[in-house]
Amino acid sequence: MKALVIGANGQIGKHIVNQLKKSDEHTVRAMVRKEEQAEELKKNGIDAVIANLEGSKKSLVKAAKGCDAVIFTAGSGGSTGADKTLLIDLDGAVKAIEAAEETGVERFVMVSALQANNREKWSEKIRHYYVAKHYADRMLEASNLNYTIVRPGGLLNEDGTGKVHIAGNLDERGFVPREDVAATVIASLSEENTHKQAFDLVSGETAIADSLKNL
Ligand SMILES: NC(=O)c1ccc[n+]([C@@H]2O[C@H](COP(=O)([O-])OP(=O)(O)OC[C@H]3O[C@@H](n4cnc5c(N)ncnc54)[C@H](OP(=O)(O)O)[C@@H]3O)[C@@H](O)[C@H]2O)c1
């Protein structure tokens, strides 16, 4: 599968791009928003396209042309205001979903957030962020796409262990290395058990492939 990675210059995005580059099964096109980011990727032999989630849907359709899957791991980050959360995490994600539908890309893997599906658990301080994630996920579920929604817990920059805990609805808080989120996203691409599924992801004791098979 050729996967368009939206948010390819991000911390999870970079892991996804590097892991896809090494994959025997998949290839990658990295979507970034700056010329210098694209140049750097191309220097490393990676197909890269420049597009902005605040730009037109048409530019996203163009970016996705020729791909079999879209992986969405972009985000406005914690240092911008609620306006950018709406424009990127919600409207940007929905534009990406619409662009995938329009292009005929059937597979869509969304990096969401733990508890995005659970209003009662939303923290007061970043309620707007959960609202954006929640409704982007709901738009994806309502789309014609063959989706997988991955809801990771707090993200860590330590090395991945390859072992996770995956469940439909986790009650407890948890953390997971970004490297393991990337590996889970990629393993989901071709694991039929994850088709039209949403799940929570934290560190655990089970190998990623086995966790997905037991979903
Ligand atoms: N932080 C947490 O604990 C946590 C927990 C669960 C889930 N998540 C989710 O995990 C995902 C990735 O996290 P991360 O740590 O890898 O985030 P990150 O490092 O902040 O990466 C986000 C990426 O999104 C890109 N982006 C922002 N605005 C864009 C736009 N308008 N058009 C195109 N790309 C844009 C950024 O581009 P630039 O590089 O150009 O800035 C960046 O590369 C996000 O969806 C986040 O909501 C986070």
C-alpha cells in the first residue's frame, strides 16, 4: 500500500515515515507544509508533497492522488489557540477525509486521542481539543472510508517496546511511546481486524501484531 502521511514532519509522523520507508509491504508519501521539509525528505529518497490543512480540499485531493491509504497524524499542538485546533484538528481532518473519499483512497488511519470518544473524561483545560478529535472521528466513522481510529494515551519520546495494550474502551489513563504508536498505525494498515474499528492504545505486554489480531 502507498500511504500519504499527513503530519509527516511531526514527532509520530517522522516515526511513521521512517518505518514505512523500511517496510517491504508499503511505500510512503510524506505531506508537509514547508518547502525545506520536503527538500530534506526528498534528499533521503522519500516521496514528499507540500500541502496545508488550512488550504483547499483540492490541494489535499492532489496530494492523495495515487495513494491507497491516508494516515492522519497532524495536530495544531498545545502552543496555539482553540481557533487553530478547530481549523487543523477538526476541519483539517474532515477535509482530509473528504479528499480521501473524492480521490478514491479507501483506507484511512486516524491518530486520535485516548478518551476522545468519552465526553465525561474530557479535561476542562483542553475540552476544545477533545471536541475537535471527537467530531473528526465521528465524521470518519460516518464516511464511506475503510477506517481505523487509533486513540493513544499520553505520548512519550522514549524507545518503543513493540508491546502494547489495546482495547475498545480503556477506563484507566496510560502512556505509550510515539514509536509504538507509529508501529501500531502501520500494522493496522493491512490488518483486516482493524477495519472500521476504533481502539485505545497504551503500553502493555502484548506484541502489536497479536494485540491487533485479538481486537
Ligand atoms: N500529545 C499527546 O500526549 C497526544 C496524545 C494522544 C494523541 N495525540 C495526537 O497525536 C498526533 C500527533 O502527535 P505528535 O506529538 O506527533 O504531534 P506534533 O509533533 O505536534 O506533529 C504535528 C504535525 O502536524 C503538522 N501540522 C500542523 N498544522 C498543520 C497544517 N495546517 N497543515 C499540515 N500539517 C500541519 C505539523 O507540521 P510542522 O512540523 O510543519 O509544524 C507537525 O508536523 C496529533 O493528532 C495529536 O493530537 C497527542
